[in-house]
Amino acid sequence: MFCPDCGTKSIRRNKFCSECGAALQHVKRAPGKPVKPRVEWPKVVMGVAAFSIVVMLFYNSTKDKITPSAATQVQAPIPTQLTVEAITARFDCFCGQCEHTLTECTCEHENGAKEVKAFIAQKILEDHHEPHIVEMVRDKYGKKDGE
């Protein structure tokens, strides 16, 4: 026998449903036509909510991790030293006391290689593009191009 309210199967001798407490009617049913159990919407809603929370927690815990496939799609940044060297290759040392290119020079004179390289590195950290940095070097230290 099934409860007419919630669809729970009950023992024949029970007068009330053990699940919802509804009165049971002892009516014989036609064979082959079972009672369709009633859907308990609060339980369904709670189940969907719990599943959604688990999915959100999993997503938040994995979104910052780089997967091998994602790592192949992301371009690695150009190391600062290579960019500094690429820019310094365009100039001779600005100190006026040595005959080196800015790339190979390590002098500490005023407007020397160390000062200019530090200026270039700072502009790279500030996210300036290479042509703009070259222009800033020329404006600050002069137009001593090695080309």
C-alpha cells in the first residue's frame, strides 16, 4: 500500500503514513497501475543548492592554477635583462669618457652605463613600450645613437 499524499510504501495494517502522517485508506488497487510517488520539492531544491555550492567551491579552488594546456596558450613575458640589452644596443655610453657601446659598458660616471641601464629598467617596470623608452633615453641623455 502507498500513501496517497507522499507516495511512501506502508505496511497494510498501518492506519497512518510513517513518513507524512496522512491517514491511509485501505483500498485495493487494480494490478499493474502503481501509485506514482510524490516529488518532495524542498529536498530537490536543497540538493540542487548543495550541488551548486560544491561546484562553485571547486571552481574557485582551481581557477588560479595553471593547467598544462593553459600554460601553452599563455606567452611568457620577456625577461627584463633581455629588453634592457635590446634597448642599450641602440646607444653608445653617454658619459663621454669611454668608447663603449651602452650594452657592454659598466662605467659609473655621471650619465654612465649603470645610471642609464637603471633608468631603462625602471621604465620597463613601469610598462612603457620599447620605442617610448628609446625616446625617453634620447630626451634625458642626448642623441648618442650607436647605429
